[in-house]
Amino acid sequence: MQKGSPSKGVIRDDFDPAQIAAIYKHHASAISVLTDEKYFQGSFDFLPIVSGIAPQPILCKDFIIDPYQIWLARFYQADACLLMLSVLDDEQYRQLAAVAHSLNMGVLTEVSNEEELERAIALEAKVVGINNRDLRDLSIDLNRTRQLAPRLGAGVTVISESGINSYAQVRELSHFANGFLIGSAMMEQADLSAAVRRVLLGENKCAA
């Protein structure tokens, strides 16, 4: 869940973490909470609100570069954290992942190109998020998941991130990914519950 983004500004004016969590808890396997304040208008304060309502694991989604951020996320009841290989070298990643694991937290390792994918494989990442968004120009290319996912081992959980907004996309990409991280496509919808059902079930079943 996210209130805003660098490209769109405020996405959801009536952003209420408790209300959103109450809807997501009926559908999601895990809930991602953006805590970055500068670019996404997030807050660590959102984490315990969501954790208190939803039983699913809570992911702290932020630009994590320092162990303190992971300790803070755990203090605020996050169960996992995002580590982006686009902003971390291998040694930084190892150190931060070790901190997360020492706190009994999971790690979602994000990649966005072939070079980062090879690093994730070498680093033995167990849960890999493939970001379909080009962080340089913010363009979306779902082929990134199609191209990179098959190169990951059978024991790796693959999450397709960014650009997912329809049931058809979920159906097609489910051949390549174990799960999907969907943010702004949900937050932009006035009827959040209906939007979630449309993406998971399709228009016909949702209308039935």
C-alpha cells in the first residue's frame, strides 16, 4: 500500500492504512507497506497499524541502505524488508540481509535487469522480486518478468513487481511468477475491494 509516488504525486487522497488492511487481509498472501516519506509519502507508523489488523506477513518497502532501517522496521512490526540490488553492492546486501535474518525477518531481493539477476543468483537470494519498471525513466515492460524469471532456480520464489493492473496480466504472468506486488494500480481505485477482486477473479466473476 502506498499513498503517493514520484511520478504521480498523491495517488490516494483518503489513504487510511487500517481501512486498506481490512480489505487486503481477505485476499493478499502478504502486505507491502511503503515507509519512504520523501518520495512515497509513507511512514513507519503505518506498519503497526497494518500488522494489528492483518494476520499476513508485512513487508517494509523502502530504500534500505542502513541496518538501522531494518531494526526500525522490525521494531514497528514488519516481518520482512525489501533490499534493492540497484542501490546496494554485494557486501552491503550481505550485511543487511544478515541483520534481517538475525531479527527473524524475511528478505525480498529486488532486481530489474540481467546483471542484478545474476548477482541475486550468486547471493543465493530465496525470494526475488523482478521490477518491471525501469528506474531510470519509470517506463514499464512486463517482458522483464518473462525474460528473467525462467533463469531463477526451482527453489526461488519469484514476485513480479510493478505494472500489474489486470486479471489477464496475472493469468499470463502466473506462468513465470509465484506472486505479484501490486501497488498504485489498487490505490488509484475508488472502490478498493472491487478493484482487488477484479484483478484476482476477472470482470465476469467479479460481476457475478
